[in-house]
Amino acid sequence: MQKTLLLPVIFAILSTPAAAAAEPVKPKPTSPALTCKTTAADGLTYTVITSGKGDKPGTDSRVKVNYAGYLKADGSEFDKGEGAQFKVGGVIPGFAQGLQLMQPGGKYRLCIPAALGYGETGTGPIPANADLVFEVELLSFTTPPPKPVIAEADRACTQMTASGLGYTLVKPGNGRAPTDADMALVDFTVFDAKSGVVQEMREWEKIPLSQATAIFGEGLKMMQTGSTYRFCMPKPAEANDAGPESNIMVSLLDVRPTPVAED
């Protein structure tokens, strides 16, 4: 009886290895070499794996890339993407610098020190003060046309009001001037006061004077329909940023009564 009872057990023991054989362990993906040969600016180093051809992207360019990112400390992969698209100026400084060295079809290894990466804070799987290594293939890029620039002679203002509003009459008009009860229809161009680079352009913009800032409303009331003025707006007293000052060119196209809101 004992032998009969043990037979199923012995059979099960002998059969187990074949039935429940462990799957072969898949090797972990190996990281690329974590060193770079050529030194660029600010501590970035890089290695050209494959050279590309053509122009190089700039900070305003939108690139399309394949990439993989690794922690230099242990070679672990923390991110990867295929056909990823983004603006060069919108990524960490070291990655942006590296992209601007590349040409379409090129593949580079970028060794990015923490100071050009995520610094002392880190992010997600990237610890603080982590040096990074990226392998990047630049597939293509597009660059927007350069922004218009106002000529140097047409940037400044020649007169100033008691409130500090600078202005220059560029073209006189012969229509009526708006009041607080009116809505001004204008074309305007906002540009950097020093470089002249255009920051914003609008056409047939409707501006109720009752809703305009005091300083802009003052300027609009100086105008006559058909006129064009250049205004140099003083920064508000509470503004404490060091950003660039902006001037504005305004053409007053029409003046209409501000519609009365219905209850």
C-alpha cells in the first residue's frame, strides 16, 4: 500500500522541473558608454556617434528626436522617447546646448553635469546633483521666421506728459478724439524698447477706454482718428522685475460709443 500511495508523489516530484521550469532571465539592457570626448561650453561634453548634414537648430527651433537618458552614477535609464518633438529653448540647458551642435541625421552622446541639468533639486527619478548622459538622434527641425524689428530711429519718444508717458506723433489724424465713454478701434505693435524686436501685433483691436489702464487711456485720448502715435510706457511703480521695457505703436482707426451692457 505504501508503495502505491508514494507513486503519485514520486511522479509529481520527477515531473515538477519540466512542468515548472523557470523562464530564462532576460538580460538587463546595457547602458551606453558614459563618457564623452569633446568639451563644449559651460562644462558640457559630447561625443559624435554619427555625423549629420545641413543646418543646426537654434533656441527657437522645434526639433524631432529619438533619445534615451541615463544616470551617469549607475547607468540606469530614466527616460526615453522616439519621435519626440519640443522647442530647443524649453529643455534643460545642457540638452539645449547639445542639440544646437547637431545636424539632422546626426547622433550624439551628451554628458551633462548637474549644473546644466536638474541641479540641486532633481526631478522624478533623477536625484539631486545628478550628472546625466543622453544619446540623441536629431531627425529633423523647423525654425520660425525671425521676428520683425523696428528701425532704431523709430523706437524712442520725443515728448513726455506730466505723468511720465512718452510719445511721438508719427502721423496726424483729422477725426475726433476718444473719450472715456468711447471704444477705440486700433492697430498696435508692441516692441522691445532697446532691440526693437516686435513682441506682439494686433489689428482692429477694440479697446473701451473705461477698461484701459490710466496711462494707456491718457495716450488714446491724445489721438485723433486716422493718427498714429508711438508711446513709451513707464513701468508701474510696483513693478520690481528687471524685464525689458516695451514701447507701443498705435494707429487709431475709428472711435465708437462703448456699447451699454444689458442687464
